[in-house]
Amino acid sequence: MIVAHNHPSGNLIPSEQDKRLTKRLTEIGRALDLPLLDHVIVTREGYYSFADEGVL
């Protein structure tokens, strides 16, 4: 699964809530045998990929 959401503020830095959500989705994905491949934050300026940053 790949999850994406936007940050209208334009801030590409993941919030603590974003980090918690990613951790929880990873755990749920393991339980369902549906791995989290990426969590992407999108803004007008670009994107932040948890997978690209090595967080997953």
C-alpha cells in the first residue's frame, strides 16, 4: 500500500502525527500481509517520501 496526503502549509517536514501514522500503518500492513511501500507528503514545492528517506 502507498499512502499520500498533502500539507497545505507547504512544510515538507513530517509532523509527529505523520510519523505515528506511518508506524501504525506499517504495523497494520504487516498484520494483514499488506506492506506499506511508501507514505508521501505532497506540497506545491515538492514531496517527502518516507521510503526515499529510509524511514520505512
